[in-house]
Amino acid sequence: MSFYKGAALGIALAALAGTAQAAWPEDRPINVIIAYAPGGSTDVAARAFLPFIERYLEGAEFAVINRPGAGGEVGTTELASAKPDGYTIGFLNSPSFLQKPYERETRYTKDSFTYIANLVYDPGAYAVKADSDIQTIQDYIDWAKENPRRMTVATAGVGTDDHLTLSQFNSLADIQLTLVPFAGDAPSIQAVLGGHVKSVGLNLSPYMNWVKEGQLRVLAIASDERVDMAPDIPTFREQGIDLVNGSARGLGAPAGLPDDIVEKLSAAVEKAVKDPEFVAQSEKQYVPLRYMNSAEYRKFIDQQDAMVKQQWETDPWKK
């Protein structure tokens, strides 16, 4: 073979290789790791959302892989360890996955991931029974100051974003609340409705059905602005408390995912989040959507991690 024919063949093969790379994701399914059990809130939300991403990502076919264990650490570690080729992505729940490396030695850090796009942000919120004498967050603070440690707060557990919000609220309002952990959102809400605790501190979305039924009053949400699904509920900031915290869900991949794949995935997520059918579905289920592109999501994660680090250093949730 002549030099020219060999060179031409090399160029042709290189072109074919480039075409194959550009064809992503047409050649095989994209595995999506869910670090929680089938049927859980993260799993259900992910399975509802993925078909809409497929709608806007030509050639995409997703295969959900549940990897529960150790509070999400098993699946998160598997995601961090995967090959960054675009065929393994996963859902990241923050600040939950950020807390694990502070609690114990893990095989991942926040820098082990490529942050593709955020989908959901569910702010923390404080609520009381609808017939409570406490009408505002200032009433709540006044009562807590007059009755140190007697203001009991049901939450979904120690070390959760709910617990972090409580710890921040304690500090910012100079009060002493007593955390009462329960195994999830539903028993926490039942505890306040049954009069076993005086208040409840969870994310906003679990309250909404009870608010609509007139059984709960939400006093404040820990968001930087009011949310569309509850426009009448004021933020902590509006009421003089600089408290912003909540739970986010986004798509991540192993660190080193090529930029072109990140851009394609992020663009598909943005279109999916704005899809009228999906928006209507989310509103019906009280899912607070908040899209962030890759750069915005990474910045958000860095801010959350800094908050978790500060909390761990000043008031660690595990001794």
C-alpha cells in the first residue's frame, strides 16, 4: 500500500471513529443508577421524568438500575466509579450524598462527578397544625424563646437536610428547638397532626395535600424566593431569617464526561423540564421543578457542600 493510500485510509478510519463518537447515544442503552430502592420517591420521580428526556434526546434509551444501600452511598459510589462515556449516569440527591464523606470515609467526593443538570429543588419548610395559635414564623420564634427546648419538631431523621435546616434555624433565630426524628415524611406529619409534637420541619412538597385540605399551616419556606406551587407562603428571608436550604435532585455522571455529551444531556433536561405535559404532571404531584444547567448545578453543589462542611464543623450530626 502506498503512503498516500495508507494516509487516506487512516483519515477515513478517523472520520468513521469521529462519526461513531458523534452518534452518541445511538448504539446502546444509557444506564441510569438510582441509589434507592424501587418504589421510593426518588425512583418514582426518576422513572416519571426519564421518558421526557428520551423525547428530547434523539436515539436515547434509558435502563434504570436500582442500587440501594447505606443511605444512597452504594449507588453513588457505583456512579462515581463508572466509565465517563455517557452510558452511565445517575440521580444525585443533595445534600444527602454530600454528607456521607463527612460522616465516614467514602470512595467518592463531590469532585468525583460531572454535574449535568438539576431538575428539582424542594425547599425546607416549617409547619404547624392549622388550628395552632402560632400564625407566623415570628410567633413560632417568640414561643420557642419563652419555652426553651419545648418547641418539638418532627423531622425525617438525624443528618438529613431537614436536620440541617433545623440546626441553622436554631442558630439564626437564637432559639433551642428539640428535634424528634421519625422514619420518613408521613410519620412526621402524622405526629404533628396527632398533637404528639408542636411542629414539623420537612421539605415543602410533602405538606401540600395537607395544606390543601386545611389541616396544616406552613409558616415559612427556606427558599430564596416564593415557589409557584405555594405562592401565598412567605420565605424565611421575607420574615427576617436568612435561611435557605432544601433538597435537590439532579443528573450526574462520573467525572470526566466529555463536554459535548454534557451539553446534549443538559439541553434535553431543560426541554423536558419545560415540557407542558411534564409540567402539568409535576404540578399535580407537587414536584417543585428548578432547572440548572451544568455550570449552575456545579456552583449550587459547591455552595451546598460548603454549608454541610460548616455544619459538620460547628454542630456535627454524628458524634
